[in-house]
Amino acid sequence: MFQISKGLRLPSVRLVILKNMKNYSDIDFHGQRHVLTVGIDLPMYEVSTTRGTPSTSINLKEALCEKIPVHYDLVRNIRQQHGSSVISRITVENIYQGLRGVNTMVRETSEIDPKYGIKYRGLTIPEVITLLPREGKSPSAEAVFWLLLTGDIPTKEQTASLIADWSIRREKRKDWWSGPGGGIVGSILQTLPKTTSPLGKLSVALTVFDSGKHITEALKNNALNYTHWEYMYEDSMELLATLPAIVGLIAKGELKNLKEEKGDWVQFLSECLCNAFDISKNNKKALMDFLRLYIVLNADENGGVPGVHITEILGASQSYVNQALAAGALAYVDEPKNGTISEYMEFQRGIQRIFGQELKEEKLRNYIATLIRRDKLTGYKEAEFCDPKYIALENYAREYLPNDFGVQLSQTITNILTTMMKSTKGKKIHPEQTAIVAPIFQFYGLRDMKFNQVLLCMSRALGAVASIIWARAVNASIEQPTSKCTYTYLNSIQRTGGKHTKSIQK
């Protein structure tokens, strides 16, 4: 079943994932066992190979140093040889639809494949879950960040090195999040009105967090532009290392009696969350496995998504990394557009209030038919394929939460809804990941769904920071498209008879 090219390291592995696979298999890479937890109903395909020569350094900054010159040459050559080549043709309809689906951006960390969903550095979600080193039963956040930043699948040693690095950096910035009143960040959060949303608190916390000292020093000393990424890297690592504590302070104004501060990102995050919420010791280990999976699945997103786009624009400018993330955080209030975690949970609770714990499928089917007629479907979208993120989370729920009522209700709703939409309207409707992740969060004691939106934003910070570092490394240009009013566009179309022109005259 598995084909491994001879003489190639882990990142160049090619393996075949079989359709409708129900039995999981172990594969051994360099003495490490990786469990293939791939969703069912995925078409057969071959794993993509990561690009370039993998670095052997266990220092992330050194590994990145090896990548930058190679990529810089690639970008320079493609611009020299193909600078006038046409990538996309933009129509009037495209402009008024917000350029949806039009290729107008460059994002090295990930991209959306129309068939397999998001790919991290060319790897699909099932591949990422399979190949990344694990902490517990799921891949670690540090491992996916290494992948997003370098394009390499890290070894166990490389991942452990990054975990240790973030632990040290977190300790150095302890005055910002620890101590009476929650440190500097906590004391500021406590002054906010009680009506401030969790995402609003996150934006404030990121804004006040002093994570720009290195890049400030570079600008003050007139450091050469091509070295700015090194200073941005240092600032970014300090911010990422401390981010779980900031999230914990948003959940609870002060972090007391933390037992473990030197674990991996999610271990420290779970310590902060257990400090804030009523999470049992029995659930803590399972919660960490779930959070690692959730963070890996949401570590990056299409560059056109508002929160991601805002962060990337500011990151390419002279803004500090914390300011870029703070601005983008506010855009996650309605992410995804088809229903946030909070909105789906309210949708499901509404059904529970109507039918109680004793659900009769026929009555539920009639109720869903009413929702279809009213076009009130939260957490679902019309698509050709099911999102691999949802499949991964549903697999997790099937294995570890098979008897939870909330999960079972979500799966029942999904089965009824997708079947009815296909038979009555001929549409392929698939669930967003929110449809399954909301009841999982609830099961583990994270019942504040608006707070859980912060965890989504926290996850996306990994890809955002990786993109910001790369923007500085290649001295990426800031987006500066030209805007025109409707009348100017109309006059141009009438003047040219609707024929394509290179640009509208200023």
C-alpha cells in the first residue's frame, strides 16, 4: 500500500491513501510510528512531495536561512522570465463580487485545492495529519508551524527543539502574563467593559503586548532591508510562545497555580484553560489531543479570507507582528461566513429545545425540511466535496466521543440534511467543520462558543506569522490596487464597447 522512494528523507515520501479506508495503519519513518487517521470517502490519490531539500538543522532559524536564498532566486527568475504573463482575467462581475475566486495574491504557506481543500506547503490535510510528529495522539502545533515556515516536515528532534525554544521565550516574557492581576496584559484586560467580546479582548491584548523591540532596534540602527526578517522572526517567536497565556487571560483575568509551563504549545494552553474553566482532570489529556488536532487543521487559511488578508497586508508593511494579528483578530467575529461555532451551537441547541433528548428522526426530518424551505441552514455550504477538516474532526468524534448526544445529533442533522438537499433540490450540501467542532468543544467543557472563536484565531496565527516572516524575507510589496467609482468603470466600458483593455485611464 505504501511506496517509499529510496534514498529520500521523510518529506519526500510518497504514499497512496485508499478510498473508503476503515482500518488505520501504522507507517514507520526513522523509528517513529505514524498512525494514518484519514477520513473515509476520500478519492484515491498520491501524496504530494514537499518542495526543496529538507534542512537537517534542529534550529528553526537556521533551517529558514537555508530556504530564503533559494526561494528568493525562484521569485526573481519567475518575475524576469514570466513577468508579463497573464494569471487572471478580471471582469466587472468579479469586482463587485469582491474578486471571489480570482487569483490575485501570493501566499507561500498554503493554498486551496478545488478537489482536496486546503494544502499546507503542497500537502493535503490527511497527509499533514499522517506525516507530522505527534504529541500524544495528534500532531503538534510546533510541527505544523515548522512545516508552514520552512516547507519541511520536521523530525521529532526538530519539533522538540522548537518546543524547548518557545518554552524559554515564554519564561522570559513572564512579566507580561504572570503574577498578581495577570501581569501587564491581564491588568489591562481587567479594565475593559464586561461587554467586551473575547475577540475584542484578544485584539486589545495583542495590541498592548510589546513584541516589536527587535524590529524597532533594526529600524533605529538602519539595518539593511534584507536583514529585517531576522528581527521580525525574533519578535514573532516571542509572541507565539506567549500566545497561549494571552488566550488564558482572556478566559480568566489571572492565571494561578499553573502546574506546567514548559510543555508544548497545547499543553501550556490546556493548563491555562483548565485554570479558567471547569475541566476535569480525566478530560485534560483528551482535551489536549483534540486541541492539537483542531489547531493543526486551522493553522492556516486561504489568503483572501478577511482575517488572514488583513493580517497579511499589515504584516507586509512596517507594522509590528502583534499589531497585524490584533487587526486581523476582529475579522474573525463572523468566520466562517456560513456559521460561526457560536451560531451553529445555537442552531443545534434550538433543535434540542424543540425535541429534547428523545429525538424521533421523522419529526426531525420534517423540521429540517422547513429550514430548507426558509433557507436557514447554519454550518453548511454547497460544495462538490466535503471539507477534509470536517472529515478529520468527525473521525476523531467517532473514535473518542461515539456516545455523546451532541455529536450524535450533529451527525444525524448532517445525514438528513445532505440527503434531503440532494434528493429534493439536486444540490450537494456539505457541513462546515463548525457543525462537528461545536459539540466537541461542549463535551470537553469549553461551552463559551464565543470564546472558542478565539481558539480559531489563535490557530490561524501560526500561518499568519509564517507568512509575515516570509513577506519580510523577500521584501514583498504591499498590496496597492487602484480603486475607481462605478461611473468611471461604466464610462470606460461604454468607450471601449466592452472590449478588454489593459487598464482604465486615471
